[in-house]
Amino acid sequence: MRIIAELPHPDFKISILSMNQKFIIKIEKGVYEQTYKLPEVDLTDGVNSVFELLDEAFLKTVGERFQAMSKDFKDSYFRYNY
């Protein structure tokens, strides 16, 4: 697995990796991570197609998902009085 690009973003760390003819989009925020895998053959313009997928609407839902992940974990954590 090798990192082929890192995209600047004010809220997330976004890395594009390549492994086994797949692009892996890894988006991190704090202790949480979202990963998306795409076969390279499905994208006509290579890594540039990956950049196109990471538009503002998609990243907005990624942010909302991070908030939901945090809430889910905190709810579970507090159910057991830690």
C-alpha cells in the first residue's frame, strides 16, 4: 500500500492510497476514520477521478457521519459508566 496523494482540508486528513489495483480513500478526523475502496478500472481518469468524487457535497456527508460516529461511541461509552 502506498500513499499517492494527500488532499488539504480544514477538518479532515484525506489520503489517497493505491493497493492491488484499487484506490483507497482514507479520511480521518481525530480517532475516527472512514475508508472507501474503488477499483482502478472503474475510474476513467485515474487518480484525477478520485479527486472529482471528493466534492463539497460528499465531504459534507462525511463530516455528518463523523459526528454520528462520535455520538454513537459516546452513547455506548456512557452506558457502561466509564
